[in-house]
Amino acid sequence: MGYLEFLGYCMISFGPALALFCFVIAKDPIRIIIMISACFFWLVSLLLSSILWTIVVPLKEYLIFGVTFSIFFQETFRYLFYRVLRKAESGLKKVAEVGQTVSNDIQPKLDTNRMQLSFVSGIGFGVMSGAFSIINILADATGPGTVGLNGGSNYFFLCASLTTLAFILLHICWTIILFKSCDSGNKSLIIFVFISHLAASYITFLNPSQLYMVSISMEYLLLFITSLIALRCANFPTSSLSTGSVSQTEIKPIIPSQHIVIIEERPYFVLCKPKLLPLKSIALLQVENIQRDAEEKIKLMQQP
């Protein structure tokens, strides 16, 4: 029973991220590289926050101190990863071109849409953050023992799994918003990412008091607001969410008044009516007639 609960809580926490990996990332080697790099940057931020927590001995007793500086390092390395990714775009394009020339079966390509790159980076940050936050909790779910015997709540593991899922999705939204704000120079969105990350982490301080319903509700309310902002940053028509359908705007063709319009078409066979071609050309018939006339004249001249 313990292993079944372990598997169920794992699927709650990482099921959506696993589905996104299989359908969006796994088919493209460049996206896999970007995701692994994002995981590495998150691990470096965790390392630095752990070193700071170890050095500052007087503040070890206060959990809020470690959480605040951990968030600061995470957002700093998220921004650094944005800078590295922008610097590495040309190199990744060259790697993709080499892969296309070497093999015809596997053709890696670099997405020109930066929103897709930020989406993949957010999955890397979220998966690594979720793995470190719940791996020890899920290890205890296998047993032995039963949750709630000593006055604890029976929903402890479920609350931890839902919180981990919320943070994974929040990391995806935060990365999209941060990348878009850095491209456009919108400092207010950068501040929103940092403050919303602080708010989401501080909400988890309600869990020791077993206020699970309150914390989960607040986490997913924050996730809903952050996802709307991320959709706006990705130029998604959020107005269609209220109507329940995507607005179908008519796409009008643009016909240029100058320059040449080139249309590429695929060649195909055209069946024509059969046409009888002469066995001899007209020029060859004329030459033969001239030779025949010359031979007749020679014969007439040879007669006595």
C-alpha cells in the first residue's frame, strides 16, 4: 500500500511535468540541453544558498532567513540563465545546422520563438525545485508507519504533492514572465516575479499549523493569477478564456504593390494529348529532294 501511495503522489507532483517533457521536449535534442542547463543553474543557486545558511550561524534558527535568500539566489540565477541563453543562441543554431548536415533522420532545430525557450527553461527550474522539495517526503511515504496516528493530518502527503505541483507550474510561469520582461525592459514584471515567489514560499509556513486547505487555496490562486500574466506575456488571447472559445479573426492576404512575388510550387506530371511526330524533319526532306534533283541532272548530262 505504501508503494502505491508513493507512486500516486509522484504522479500528482510530476505527472504534468512528465507529460510536457514527453510531448514538448523529448523530441528535440536542443530543448533537452536547455532543460538540463536550467536544472544545473537551479542546483548552483541551491548550493550558494546552502553555503550562506551555513556561514551565517546566528540566523540558522530562523527558517524565513534561509527561504528569503534561497529565493533571491534562484531569481538571480534565473536571470543569469536568461543572459547565458541569449549569448548561446548563435552557438546552438550552429550545432543544429551541423546536426542537420550529418544526419537526415535526426534534425535538431533551435526555436526562433523565445517563449518556447523560456517555457523549456521553466520546466527545468520547476522539476529540479520540485524534486528537492518532495523527494525526502515521498521516501517516507513508502513506510513503515501510518500518517495521522500521532495526531497528524492524513492529508500531509497529498498537500505536499499539490504544493510541489503548484511550484513546478509557478516556475514555468515565472520563467516566461522574466524572459519576456527582460526582452522588453519591463521592470515591474521582474519585481512581480520576485514578490510572487516570496509570497508562494511564505504561504507554505501555514502548513506546520495544518492549515492545508488555506495554503493550497492561496497557492493555486496565486498560480492562476501568475498563469494569466504568463499567457499575456506569451501573446495568448486571454479574452478567449472568458468566452470559452478562441476568437476566429479573418486573416486577410497581403498583396504587395512592388517587387516580385515568388510562389514555389511542386512539379507534377501533366497528361497531354498524343501528337504524331514526323520520322524525318522538314530540313532533312529538303536535303533529300536537292540530292535527288542533282542525281537526275547528272544522269541527263551523261546520256549521249
